[in-house]
Amino acid sequence: MKYKVNIQTVYEVGRRTDKNGRPHQEDYIIPLHGQASGDERLFILCDGMGGHEAGEVASQTVCEAISHTILTSQEPFSDHLLQRAIEHAYDRLDECEYSADASRKMGTTLTLLALHENGATIAHIGDSRVYHIRTNAERRDEVLFQTYDHSLVNDLIKIGSITPEQAKHHPQRNIITRAMQPGQEERCCADIYHTKDIRKGDYFFLCSDGMLEEMENENLCNILSGEATDAEKAETLRQVTANNKDNHSAILVHIIDVDDAEQTVGAAAYEEVAPAERQDENHDEGRPMVETESPMPTDEEEKRNYPWVTIILVVALVALAMIFLWK
């Protein structure tokens, strides 16, 4: 497929500050904020965690390592190339010279969109999201696809302990169960999806969780369905999220034109790569990517990763499951 695209970015600190009260941004995006061109076909957004310095180092390290591996490769984009890029990013995280305590807290989410000749590939780890939104003739937008957060509340929803509505206000809604961290024996793998259903007028929207603090899918669709220009839509997104507690970022990719578009509709057009296939793709790299379900704690003001909190959360999750089954 060949694409004509328009790209807009949002990069806001919100009310997040460091220990000295200065604005603190732990997100990192590629292409860089304000530097995107119509030739871009690779989009990466990472939300760092670990406090002052560690979070922004993790997010920048992963973004730059993945983009460098993919953009300097002479081979066409593939899952194999993507897995190699993610492994390289993990290796770069391992090389970061931090104390044991800082490395323990340090980590980042990952969201990635690649537009290529066979369609689009989406990959993610953590609770940053990728949306695929389509505008129909009635000027109403439809969410064709969105990534599934790797989070504690989603696990609780899965076992029936809470409802999706309760999850929106759950006190542990910012706990994530996957992240890219240094020094991990079992590296969290990415969920990977493919689609060829890409049409003129579609939007792909990558964002960190801070962007969604006060925004529902309906709000996002309403903003994108208007007659405003893409720059004006991005500015609206910035304005409605500027005062959020968490720092946040977003990449808005508007498909202006595309040839060879598939006609399969909606979520049925999306194919997920099975975990076993992801590991097989990466087998020759010497270190398989294995999914883990150990929660990484985060909070509204500063994402953290303390082992004792993890233990408590795991016990709490098991207890909730037992209460649900007992009922």
C-alpha cells in the first residue's frame, strides 16, 4: 500500500512536576513533537515511569532504539524486524548506568504504528493506547479498533470482580501489568496486530494514559468528526487535556489517501499475532520474549515499582477472585 498522510502531535506536561516543582515530562514520541512530515510511516510513543530522570531516560531509550533498528534496516518491515527492534531496545535499557534502586523503578510503556506495503502493524506494551477511527458519510466517527490495556483493572474486569464502569474510578486504575524494564529475566512481550483495512479519511491515534484522564472514546470521536483542520483538531485535543494531572502525549495520523485498500470492515479486519508466534519470530535472537502478569504499580503523580506493593497487589487480586468465586 501507498499512503498520503497528515501528522499532528500533542506533547503536554499537564500538572506533573519533579521534586523541585519544575514541569516534568516522561513521555517521548517519534516523530518528535512539531517535526513530523508527510513521509513518516513509523510512529512510536512511550510513557516513562520511575520518577525524576529515570522515566524520561527509559522512554527516550526505547523510542530511539526501536526507530533506529527499523529505519536503518534494508529489509522490508516485518514482525521479525519489529521483534528485533524491541529486543534491541531491551538491550539498551539494560545498558543504562543506574543504581540498582533506580533500575528497579525504571520502565516505560510502548505503543507503535507502522504503515507499510502490506497494511498496518500495531504493537503495544502497557496502558498507552492505539486507536483506529473511521469517519463515515454521516460525519460520525467509529472506533474500529483500540488496544487492550495491560492493567490490573482490566484483569479484574476479565475475572468479573468489577465492571468497566467501576474500572474508570477504581483506586488502582493506574496499575499496569506489563512494561519495558531493564534487567528482566523474562521480558514482557508486545501484543501485535495487523490490518489491511485502511481507507481514505481514517485516523490512527496513539496516546499515553494521561491523555485519557478526562476523555472518553465518544469525546475523541466527536473531536475528530468535525469539519476543522487536523491542526485545529490537535489543538482542541491539547486544550481539553492541558490541565490533566499527568503529563501526556499523542500522535494523530490522518490517512489522506491510500491505494490498494482492503474492504474488510471493522474489528474483523484485525489479526492478532499469537504469543507463541511472537516468541518463534524472536527465537534466533537468543532471548525469548515471555509474557508476565506481575503488576507494575503506578499512581497519579509518579509511576513507581516497589516489590512490596507488587506482592500486596497480587494477593489482593487473588483475594478478589476468591470472593467472586465464593459468591
